[in-house]
Amino acid sequence: MSELRSVLDQMAAVADEDLTLEELATDIAELAHVGQVVDVLVTRKTKQISDRVGHVELGYPSPTAFLVDRARMSAGHAKQVVSRANASVTAPVAFGAWADGRLSTDQTHHLFQLAETVPDVFPAAEEMLVGIIEPLTVGETAKVLEYWRQSVQGPGDLDPESQLARRGMSLSRTMGGMRRVDGWLTAAAGEALETALNALMPPPRPDDPRSPRQRRHDALEDLARDWLDHGDTPVVGGEKPHISVIADIPALQGIAGGLHETLNGDILDVNTLRMLACDCSVSRIVLGPGSEVLDIGRRTRVWTAAQRRAIIARDRQCQGDGCEVKPEWCDIHHLDHWADNGRTSVDKGKLFCRFHHTLEHLEEGRRRRART
């Protein structure tokens, strides 16, 4: 063990910046192989600890508890190691191919799962399955094994009735007005949503700082807003559904602490409020001392249809650095916000996708705080 650590310490001492791309690629491949060998050894030795009930003698109630404490693993990781140790008995051919390096860890994981799913028929087919998937990628392995599972077990969780029974989604409100989404989609619904989101997620640009999760979030927001703006939505209370906010003049000018919330009661950050107010319809409501409504003005668009057409004809796409989002997915940003007495004119408008529009208002908020 000390020799292995010594070699790895020597590799770690070499600055990655001094290596060529080919040397880096070789190191990654070799280290991945070494990591797999280490995983196999940890699994084998965990199996020995378990078989000899060594964890009890060492003062632990289970092999998992032993790994959590002595190997400093998370509970989830420790359970996975114990599961692999057990699979060395239920799927010995797969375990041997993993130990020999003929199968990757991820390929073997799929086989171990299959051994648990169809324990009655897996042993007779194990050697055949190992031979089939050995030359395949991990993605191809998953597909082949799923086809085989369905051929011997039927659709299982893919059964439409099972999926309909399990389907569901929760949308819960958290502090600050953020929403947490959780649930299960049927295969058809999931495919439809994934296809729609992928269509709204062009390949990431080198200068795009967003993670895939963040880009997926932004695509889902675009999808929802486009449906509200242009979809065949039902009329509710005499008008189509839309995002409604209530704000006082100081909030529109970027001063927090007054009134700046949605009709649902979520308090908005003033930067978000000003972004929404950039390209929206506005109604004036005058309240008396007792909060009674004294006057309601007619709702008007901040940007007229003609102004929007002119700005789109000029800008053609989002004006964020390197961004190519099309106009139909963009807002018009006021270079000088109308709430600050800025002019709503074509030369004072700029086309931004919602991501870059948000960045503009965050930067505006920083500048405003710096002035105060």
C-alpha cells in the first residue's frame, strides 16, 4: 500500500500545466483503470469483513456503518459498496469480468441491478450477457440489458398502467419565492418535455457560465412564458393567464421595503420587479388612506407593437455577448428604465433573452447600491 501511495504522490506532484494533452489523456485513462482496481479491492475486502462478521468484532452494527466510519464514506456510497460485495455471490461472472477489467464499473453496475431485478432467470443468462456487453459503451449496455429484461419479464415499470399510477409532480414554494419541483413523469410525458427543453437549449457556448441544470431551468421558464404569451390558453376572469405583480413607485425605482409582490403573495426582489416591468403591460391603481381603490387606469403596453417590430428588425437576436437566441424568446430591455423617467423609444430599447436580461438588471442593481 505504501508503494502505491508513493507512486500516486509522485504523480500528484507533477504540475498538470506541464503535461502535454496526450500525457494528460493517458494519465486520465490509467488513473480511471487504477480507480476501478481499487474499487474491486475495496469490494472484495468488504465481502471478507461481512463474511467473517468482522464489523461486529470491530465494534460496528453493520458493514455499512463500518465503511461510513473507517473509510469515511457517505451512507449512500457505503451501501453501494456492500451491495456490490453481495453481488459477487449473485453475479459471480459479472464480478469476475469487472475484476479482470473486461467490464467497466458502470457496465457492471447495470448487470448487478439486473441480477436483483430478475433473480430467477439471470444466472442462466449471465455469461451470455457479459459476453454481449463487453465491447459496448455504457449507454449501449443499458439499452441491451433493458431489451433483454423486457423479453423475459415484460414491461415491468414501463407498463402504461404502472406509469399512470406512479405519475405525479409537486411544486412547493420555499423561502424567497423559489419553487422546488419533484415528481415522476410517464415515459411519453418525459420524452415530450425533454424534447421541448432540448429544442430550447442550443449547444453551450464557451462564454456561457450556466451549468446544464441552470440552462434546463431557463429553457423551462421560456417554455412556460411562451405558452402564456402565445399559446391557446383558457380565458380566466375575462383574460388569459399571466404573471401579475403589485408594486409602488419606489419599488419600480429600485427601492425595497414598500410594496413589490406577486398576486400570489411572493415578495419579489426589486431587480426582478424592474426586469418584469421592462417589457409588460401596466395598470395604474390609486388607493385612498384606507386602502380603498379610488381610480384604476386602463392597462397599456410599455412597448407598442410597432416599437417591438422595429427593435426586432434592428437587433435580430439577443444582444448578450455571443448569444444567438431568437427574438420570440426575448424581452425588450429599457436602457433607461421607464420608472426612472426613461424614454420608451426604439433607440432606448435592446433585445435580450431572459437570462441576459436578468444579468443586466443584476448589474444595474449593483451599480445602484454602489451609488448609495
